[in-house]
Amino acid sequence: MTQAAEIDQLDKLLAALDRAIGEVSTQAEMTHTAITNHSFGAYYDYRDSISQYDALVVTINHRKSSVPLSAQERITRYLLVRERRVLAVIIRATFDFFYALSAIPVLPIGIRELFAREINSLEVTKTRLRSPEHEGHLAPELQEDLELAQEILTEIMQKAPSLLNFDDAVGKKRHPRTIK
């Protein structure tokens, strides 16, 4: 593929990245609405939209090495601006989700497992937020919102019931029964 064709393909991927950010934002709004109505299935669509965004970023970063340095620098700057945008969406959405969850007096069984991976996700987001290339480019309240979201999630995880464990062999050795 010629460099001009590769640049054209990368520009199409960058346009797809913008659409993916819009999808993350849309899914965040839908998830927040669902959570306020005690429905949690939309959360999976929200997480999937973030995964799709991340996959596009990986693809773009991989493919940009085949274009001239000036195009690589342009794409890198573009990706940084988009990452800042998506970080802001993720942090605000996470705060909104957990604030809405904290208002639910009795959480359903399984909610702990549903949001367990969010603990790691918040740590990854915190690391990305603190990276030097984002310093001074993001609203300072995002850090506060992220820390507050982590505190709320910790409280939710403590009060949320977990799924029932029907495995009677936990900690015991099972003996086969003989049928007579």
C-alpha cells in the first residue's frame, strides 16, 4: 500500500475513533439512565464501547509507523486530544454511575461481580490521567471526581451482596456416593 493510501486509511480510522468516542458518551448516558431505574444491563454496552475505542487506538498506533514522521506526529497529537476527551467522559460517567448506585438502598445480588472489574479500570484511568502528556490539559476536577468515584465504589462493593456460592465442596474434599 502506498503511503498516501495508508494515510487515507488512517484518516478513516481517526474518523471512526471520533464516532467511537461519541458512542462511549451515548452509552454512558444510557447506562446512567438505566442505573437510576435500577437496570444494569446497559453497563455491558458501555464497557464494550470503551473496548471498541481502545481497539481502534491500538490499530491506529500500530499502523501509523508506516507513514512519514510528519503524519505520525499529527496522528499522535490527534490521539492525545481524543484520549483527553474520552478520559473526561469515562471519569464523569463513572462518578455518575456510582453516585446513582449509592442512592439505591438495597442493591441486587450480583452487583458486586458486575462492577468488580471497574476497580482495575479506575486504576488504569488514574494512571492515564496522571501521565505527563496530559498534564495541564485536563480539568483539575477530573482527578477529584475520579478519587470520589473510587471511594463510592469501595463503599458499594462493601455493601453489595455477592452471588451465591452453591459449591458445597469449597474447603472440603468430596467423597463419591455409592448407589446400592
